[in-house]
Amino acid sequence: MALRFAPDVATAETEYGTVLLDQRKGRYWELNPTGTLVVRTLLDGGGEADAVEALVGAFAVDRERAAADVAALVALLRDAGLAA
């Protein structure tokens, strides 16, 4: 399932990953390059399976670990109210 950020979430990519600002709560979140790849894939319309494939292709990680990491990041973003 594709991902979209809540309207009050601002993003900025840096050389270290991506910074998210929850403007409602004034809280910052920082994604490392792995998290950035996952989020970029999902924001571009890909599903979680696409994000897993992107991780496996870009980093030395097996599919099982990549799938667990993608699911955990998506759940964290949704639970925090940052994404739908």
C-alpha cells in the first residue's frame, strides 16, 4: 500500500537521510538512508513489497529482515500520526 504523509508533516532530505517535522506537535523525526529509501518508494506509489525489494537491492540485507524493517517503519509512522 502506498504511503502519504499527513498534511502537517514537512519533510527535508539531507545527506544523512530524511528529516520529518510534525508541525502539530513540534517534533522532529530523522530517517536514516534505509528509512529514506523505504519512504521514498512508498511515497512514489510502491507497496511494501516494492520497498522490500528496494532495500534488498540497495543494501546487504535478506528479504525477511527487510520485510520486518519495512513493516516496523510503516507501523511507527502510522502510529505516530505522521502517515496514512
